[in-house]
Amino acid sequence: MGRKVSRWVIALCSVLMLSHTAIEAKSGAAERAALRRVTRAEIWSQKEVPVFRFRVVRSYPHDPQSFTQGLFLDEGLLYEGTGLRGQSRLLRVEPATGRVLQSVTIDARYFGEGIALLGGRIFQLTYRSGIGFIYDRKTFRRIGDFFYTGEGWGLTTDGRRLIMSDGTARLHFLDPGSMEAIDGITVRDAQAEIPFLNELEWVAGQVYANVWGTDFLVRIDPATGRVTGWVDLSGINPLPMDTSAGYVLNGIAYDAARGHLLVTGKCWPHVFEIELVAPGS
């Protein structure tokens, strides 16, 4: 069964990624190629901040057609934002079964990105359209739009502000009323800036971010932008996929009651509930 699913998902994700790859090729390719790419060897060789491993507590089904861009947990239910033009949706999902309880589809011209919940409203970014959408949490009725400069990647909240990534090393803090940028930080470790910050999650006073194209999460001090930890999720990918085809780790939700993270990837067939394992444990 695993091999059949693997071949099917490989084919599906390759087709779905064609539009994304074409977009990337049009602009920003040279600039992105010049940015720093963190490596496993580099992270494990540094001594400045701890590197955590993980233990899978349990796994949940996940729709392998969902190109995951954003994820959060609220009142025991998963909320997911998915990407790709013509495929982008906002979903409310029952974790144990993977059953979609509610969904709304974005207009096909938009490429959905990160999502966050604040004040009874769900905010959703789009990739390069400079527009975001606001929904009522209960009904999924679209109740507003907002606009921003640059790309939209990940989104989370500290309970007062929205925190947005744009694929660089910069995090932007947005006022949820005006949706204007009111502050920002640049994320760095002891060596240099950490670009390609993608999906975000607020976890016990820190920001966790997927570093796009890697198996690592980075933990960030929201006051300074300093890296306070790494999470090495190498080996959690459930199928031996070629990550250049877009089947990459992306999606972090925090279960505060258990103190666990829920993580997944684009078109992965599972969401994994994990416990972090501290260095030396």
C-alpha cells in the first residue's frame, strides 16, 4: 500500500508543482540562489544554540492532495490553508480521521499561503498577489481583505499582533486592526541571517518557523530575532520523495494542552504529533 501511495503522490505533487515552479522561474530566482542555505552539517556542528530531535507520539491522516501552506490547532480541530492556483483552500479538519468539516475555496487566480486565528477571525495570505483574506472563524464567511507589499509566506500571532514571513530572514509584526506593519525583526544565528522562513507558529513565547526546503524548524526570540534553538526533523518525511518536486516539510501547529507539535508537509499523507527531545536526553 505504501509503495502505491508513494508513486501516486509523487505523480500528483509533480503535476501540482508545475505552476509553482513556473512562477518561481519568472522572478527572484537569482536573488534566491544567492541566499544562504542552512545545512544539517552546519547546524549540528554549531554549539551556540541547542538542537532538538523528536519522537513521534502518534500520526493522523492527511489529504495527500493538500499542498499545505498554513496550519494551526483550535479547540481540538486543525485549520489548514493550502496553496497552488485553482487548489487553494481554507479547511477545518477533524485530526483523528482527517475528515474535512468545513472548507472554502479561494478564487483560482490566487495562490493561498499562511493562516492565523486572532480575535475570532482567520487571516490568510496569498503568495505574490499582495492581498490577504479575513474570514469569520465559525462560518468561514469572508468578511474582509487586506493588502501588503512583497510576498506572503507564513502567518501566526502572539495574541496581540499578527506575525508574517515573506520568504526572507525578516518577520513582520502587523496590527490586526489596520493590518499595517508596526515592527519587525531579522532572524539570525551566530553566523548570519536565516532566510527562507516559511510557515510560522507561536509556541510558549517563541516563534517556530519552517526553513523552506529543509527538514529543520528554527526557534526564534520574537524580541530580538536571535535563533534560540533548532529542531531536526530529518527522517520524519513518510515517503522517500525528491524535495525539489515540492514535497517538503511545511506546517506547524501547537497543542498547548499536551505541549506537543503537529507537523506535516505539502501533500504528505500524515500529520505527525511529535514531542521534542532535548539534547543529551
